[in-house]
Amino acid sequence: MLYELHELQHASLMSLRLWAKSTASLYGSPYSPLSYTPMGRVVSAGSELLLRTTRRYKKPDFGLQETVIDGATVPVIEQVTLDKPFCQLRRFVRVGSFPEQPQVLIVAPLSGHFATLLRDTVRTFIHDFDVTITDWRDAKMVPLSEGAFHFDDYVRYVQEFIRFLGPNVHVISVCQPTVPTLVAVSLMAARDEPIRPRSMVMMGGPIDTRKNPTTVNNFAKSKPLLWFENQVIYRVPVRYPGYLRRVYPGFLQHAGFVAMNPGRHIESHREFYHQLVQGDGDSANAHRVFYDEYNAVMDLPAEYYLETLEQVFHKHALPQGTLVSCDEAVHPEAITRTALLTVEGEFDDISGNGQTAAAHDLCFNIPAAQRHHLLAKDVGHYGIFSGRRFRESIYPQIRDFIQSVS
């Protein structure tokens, strides 16, 4: 019922949003003399702020149309190379004649935000690699006839993607998918499959959440699974293709994101209002870009969310050695031919220090010379895969690691 009430609330504000949009245009247009008055800027700023805090944010585009290589601008084409019910594989192809580059599969989180949250990650890797990313679909847009999506389905998807890209692929998992990615590679190694990734790069993920638990980890364990199922799982309303599918709605996840630090978001919006009034266009646009991405959220399949919560945060099944996936026991020690790099941020408040590095304890049969750990100083969770420190400090070490085992 909560999902339907949320839809009703959004619809009830339609007239207010139309009024705010019209007012922002009237008082903010450079062709309107009202926009050049102090009162005009105040009204325009207030109207835009109202509009942005009540609107829906659609899935952003990657928008990666070019890159710079050796000082030359090179066009980039985005291609869908594999289309699955719950995910598309997107490849970013550089146009022109270039030496063959190592293939990189970036496994994006299925945890609320779209894969475009890793836009900066993709943009950076394009310089040196042939890049493909998992672009997960919003569960409310997947018809119920496509069936459920379980934790094991995620594992099977990752395995299929690795086989599709071939034996020379390097897999980079960011945050939540470090667990199903490690499970997928472990099962492939145990079966002695001919196609396995050359390396795994695991960034800020919950391999073992018993180590330095964060507020997120503690909350996940503070309630029984039945509480989460009763409180955050709802069926998709009739207006969407996924009608009647059980999901963890994006709007609830977004509320959780904001609740982690509400003061910071309130202050950010207050500053945005003053930037508009003062005519600070660059700062205001930076705010728009960030929140266009941050506010764009997707529904998660309920079964996948609940199973991940149970196996990763409640039972700690992978580090305990009790995880069974795809009807097979998971043994990370079976991995011997895939190099491993783990990356953690010093100030990560999502996955605490040591949680990702725990992969080394599980994958102890990988030769020591092919196992490395990077603790990024002065970096939080998002700084591991995005931003200046990522581009200037973390990425060069990841690049060198991959190239050393290619």
C-alpha cells in the first residue's frame, strides 16, 4: 500500500510542479526583464529548488562520447553487446585504430543507484582498456513474466558475462557485487572451466562485514529478516511494466541514503538556493549534476535484496565457509589462476577497512605475488571509484596491476 500512496502523493503535486516550472521560467529566463531584478532571482531560485525537491529523476545517460588519448580527442561509441531481462552489457568502443587493449568488465552495484554512478570509473578506464559494464535494469520495469531474480541469478549473470567476454577479461567489482563476483569466479574455478578472468579487482565491498562494522552493517543486523520483508518490500503498482513484482522500492532506498546524513543534504540545498540568488552558475550547476545522479534510484528485486541481506550481513556465509550458490558449495580457495587486488578507502563508512581485504584470507591459493591490497588514504567510499583522488592516485595502481597480469 505504501508504494501506491507514494505514487498518489507524487501525482497530487503535479499542479505545484507545473506552477514552479512556469515561475522558474518566467523569472529565470534571460529574455525576461524580471530575471534581472533582485526579487526575480529570489523567486526563480525558490521555484527551481521546489521543483527539484518534488520531481522524479529518470535514469541518467552515461554521456561518454569522447576521450583523449595521447593528446588527441577520440570518439567513443556506446554499444549494448548482451541483453538480459535484468541487465544489459554496455561496451564503450573507441573509434579508430588502436593497439589491442586488455578487456575490463566493471560489475556495477545492484543496490539502488543506476550503473551511471560509475560514470567517472568508466571514463577513466577507457583511456587504457576495452571497457564493458553491467547496466542493471530497474526491477519495476521488468515484467513479472520474466520471473524472479535471486542472488544465484546474479552469480549466473556474472559467469555468463565472463564467458561472453572471453578468457582475457579482468573483472572489477565495486561495492556490493564483490560478493557475488567472488562466488561466480570461485564456482568457475572449482569446475575447472577453461574461461576464467585473468584478474579480480574488488573495491570497497562487504566480503566479511564482521570486520570493522559500519553503521550500515549494524543496521542490517539490528532487525530480523522478517522485519525487512514486512517493512521495505512492496509490489509494483499497476502503471509500470513490472506490475505486481515484489521489490525494495527506490524511493525507500533514497530515503535511507538521505537519512544517513540529513544535515549535509539540507545544507547543500540551502547553499544551492543562495548560489542561484547570487548568480553563481558554476556552483549551482555542480549541485544539479550531483543530485541528478544521486536522486535517480531504481527498485531492487525483493528476493535478491533479502537473500543478500541474509547471506552477507546476517549469516556471513562466504567467510564462514557455509555459502551454497547455484546448488554448489562455494570454495574461494579453488581460485589459483586469477590475480587479486583489493581496494579500500581509509574513511569508508559503508564497507569498513578489512571487509574487502578479507578476500585474501579466502583466496589463499592464489600465489602471494599475484595478491595485492591497496588502502587509499584520505578517501571515503565513493572516492574509491570516483573523483580526483581516484583518477590521480588509485586508478594508476589498478591500471598497473591489470597490465602486469595481462
